[in-house]
Amino acid sequence: MSARRRGPLVSAREWRLFWLVTLVLVVLSAGVTALTTWFGRPEEPKNLLPTQSPFKTDVADTIPKRILLSDFDLPAPGGQWLSKSWLYSREGGSRPWTAEEVAPYWVPIDKLPLASLPQENAKKIDHLFGEVR
């Protein structure tokens, strides 16, 4: 038997195809990973106090900046409220509230008890554990 010289196991064309497919799969998986990481981030709860969140510096950050329809109690579920009268408004909601009507219910933001909770809590904790130190 004579020793015949055989060609390479994998041809240059096959290597190029292998590396091209590998590159496409790497780019595709990196893109899917990046998109999943970007869009899959959990949203930080809005009611966290500044001491619980590195992104909030003031208790006022926990108060919503806008009012949504979901903030109100509606008289009937599932869109039926559009055809029924409002239970929680005056005169069927046909006119806006005046400043005089709102005044009994209005609490200035600097007078909210929630704004002073972190300071009061810190004082009480210091008083409680003051002797331990």
C-alpha cells in the first residue's frame, strides 16, 4: 500500500462558511442579550422613600407628578361609566371645581405628614438605640 497524500480535512471554503455563521450567531445573540437587558429592567417602585432608593433625594419624589384616570373611583366597571352618571362628583361632573370648593380638602405639600416621616423615624431610632452605642 502506498501512502497517498490526502487534502485537508476541512476546506478553506468550509472554514469561511463556519466563521461567517459563527459571527452571525454571535452578533445575533449579543443583540438579543442587549435588548433583553435593556427592556427587561424592572421598574423602581414609585413609593420608595429616599433612604430606600439611590435615585431619590427628597420625599416629594414619591408623590406622583400627574393625575391619571386610574386615580379615581368610577361608578361602573368595564367602560360602562361613560353611559352612567358619576357617583363621586357634583352636578354630574359638568363643571370644574372652584378654588373655594377645593379649599376644605387641599393640604399644602409642605404640611403633608409623609414629608416629615424620615426625620421623625430617624429621631425615634436614635432615641431607641442611643444607649446601645
